[in-house]
Amino acid sequence: MRTDPLSAFNFPASDMEPALFFETAASRLAAGGRTLAYFALPEGGGFRLVMAIGFDREGRVEVYSSRVSGPFRALTPSFPQLHLFEREIYEQSGLKPEGHPWLKPIRFNTPGAVPGVADYFTVHGSQVHEVAVGPVHAGVIEPGHFRFQCHGERVFHLEIMLGYQHRGVEKRLSSGPDARAIHYAETLAGDTTAGHAWAYCGALEALCGVNVPPRAQVLRGIMLELERLANHTGDLGALAGDVAYLPTASFCGRLRGDFLNMTALICGNRFGRNMFRPGGVNFDLDPALVKELKLRLAAAFRDVERAAALLWDTGSVADRFEGTGVVSKEAAEGLGLVGPAARASGVGLDTRRNFPYGPYEGFTMSVSGSGDVYSRAYVRWLEIQKSAELAAAWLEALPQGPLAADCGELRPDSGAVSLVEGWRGQICHFALTGADGRLRHYKVADPSFHNWQGLAMALRGAEISDFPLCNKSFNLSYCGRDL
């Protein structure tokens, strides 16, 4: 069944016999589709497989489903972008995707995971050795295990194991909506408050049939772009720090705070919490605050521009960035990478352009093509310029009108796919209601769920000393990968 993002549809959608379901899914993926979400929905003592496929060039979403009671056909061998989705289905439902090349658990504390069992891939041979890092790290980052198969300094294979802190957020959202749900959405990935809050609100608004007022849409856009500005600026500084280039590292560390402080001026929280609500937003901008934000935005952007210029004009930085951690366009497309990581490899995907929403009609995006650390850094700089331009234009011409529309009851036996371009890439929230109009299932695909395997590919054939730099060039979320 075809649907538009942010439009509700009757569910079950395109209910198919299993054989037809897998044939259709394979043909649609082969025709250029990309998996937005794929999960097992508990239903009547069994399970229904549900898949949402996005066609980026056409801005179209197709949803298919099928009842299954036992093992099912794995599509991963033909479409590697599905490998984590199918492993998750097996772990959560016990339904085995037959033909999947590697069905190890992706988490350690869910019913389908076996405590203490980790079947790691190994390489055997003379002088081949393993380097294991984590899951406990120095500092305050979340737990994650990285296991390198190396010959000397050269990496043959990197395996990334996450899932040590599964929080059950999707399960909690499935019992809503209620007053707490928006706060769960805001903290799905703590540095992506605006992105996930907007996606959650979008799903509920579609199920309610509510149109968000233009002023609220623009205010949401300003919050989302300030979030992008803060994180991309911080990442440029961190990348500079990883190659010991301290001028840009120092400048961008401060400037990230400037963008966060602008967000706090709007809603009282530096990460944007409590700004979004189903139907609109909670806070408005008066003329004095608009003027202050415009001045701060212009000043911060000028400083970022100078800090970035130092980065691009320094030969030692280019020497470390260029040719490091290359992910080809073919690999990026095959793995279903999203966001700056995909665009740095030449993949023309940006939800703001491919699936326009809110104030993003006519949006154009930035793409690089070499797929290395330099490209992943430079795409961030291009997006900083675009975000500053968008936020400044919106502040200059804020529409008049209310801040919110009332959301009524959710439409029963329906579904909605909500897509938002977070700063890491495409966010997908897939909401399903039951006959009582309450949420019966809620599935989230954070961009990190798609992109961690891209980091593993970036290390193939590289030096193990390149790992910190490559890791920072992706800067993925641990908790967003594990919901």
C-alpha cells in the first residue's frame, strides 16, 4: 500500500500471503526502495511482519504486511540494509529469518539474547591478532564493544557490539499516548531532542488528522536547525581535536554552546526539551527575542565560518582527513546509510528534500562524493551554512497565527509513518493504533541504527590508529541504536 509520510492509513496495510510479501518486498527494494522500518507486530498469539519502504526520488512510502507463524525468508543476503532489522525480529519474536548469514543477538538484556554469549567473527592466520575495546570506556560515553581483527596495524574487520543498556522506550511508547510520552521521545537520543520530538508529534498528528499551524511549523524548523548547528559545530571541533588541531577545536567547543544557549532562550532548555507538543509548540517568540536571536545567530555563524576556514586551510588537517575511512557510494547504498554519512559518500538523500515536511518545501541539500573523513567533515560545514541561512530567513519572516491545533482522538486501526531529517540523518517513527484508538505498537528507527555498520566498513583495510578519527566522523548514538 502506498502512503505519504505524515498521512494516516488503514491497517493492516496490503495484507499479503507470506510468499507474496517477500517477493514484493524483494522486488520493491531491487527497484530502488530503502527500508525505513521492518518489525514483527504481536497479533493474536502470533506475529505480523510489517515493512515500510521509502522511494526517495519519488518521495513515496509503501507499507506491506503479512502474518507469519514460523521461520521466514531472510532478505539480508540480497539486501544488506536489512541485516539488523532481521536480527532484531529474531531476537524479539523468535521468528527465524532462514538464510540470514549471522543471527547473533544485537542486545544483551532482552529475552532473545543469551547472557554471556558473544559469537564474534574471527580471522585466523599467522600474525593476525585481536584488539578488544570496551564496553566500558574512559570518560562518560555509553558502553559499546569494538573488536578489531588486525594484521599488525591494518584492520581486516571491525565488529561493533552495542545493546548493553536497552531501555524499552518503544515498549513504553506503545502504551500511550499519555503525558509522559513526549518526554520519552525527547530523550530517545538525548542530543536529538528536536528531531525525535518532531517525529513523534508528526505520527500522532497524522493519526489525529491535525494540521499544525504555519507559525508552529516554522518555530519547529528553527529548533531543528539550531540543534543541527550545535551538533555539527561541535563535531567539527571534535574532529579538529582528534588530529591535534587546537584552534578550531577550541573555537567550536565554545560555539556549540552558543547555539545551545539560543535554544535555551526560546524554551528554557539548552537541548530544546518541552518545546514540542502534539499539534504545535509550547513557546513563542516576541519581537525582542527575535531580534536577539538574529544577532546571536549572525555572530555565532561568523565565528564558525572563521574556525572552519582554519580547518580547511591547514595542510596537516587535510593530510589526516583525506583518504581516511573511505565508504564507497555502493557500500553506503547497500547498507542503507542516511544523513551526512550517506551524503558524504555521494548518496543524494535528505528527508527535507525527498519527503518535504513543515517549512521545508523547495529545500536543496549538500552532497560530497569521496566518502572519507574529509567529506564527512565538509558536508557538516555545508549543512551549517544551510541551517544558518534557513534559521535566519525564518526569523526574518515568522508567519502570524496560533501556536498549536487541538489534537483529538487517534484514528483506530490505523498507522502512520513520520519522517524527519535529524542532524545525524533520517528519523522514522512508525505508529500503529488498535481498535480502541490507543497505540498498539510503536517502532523507531534512529539514524544510528542504519549507520553503525558504515563505521565498521570505514575501518576495513585502514590503520587501527584511524579508528578514533573515523568514529568521530560518524559520531553515532549508542542509546539511539538501542530502544
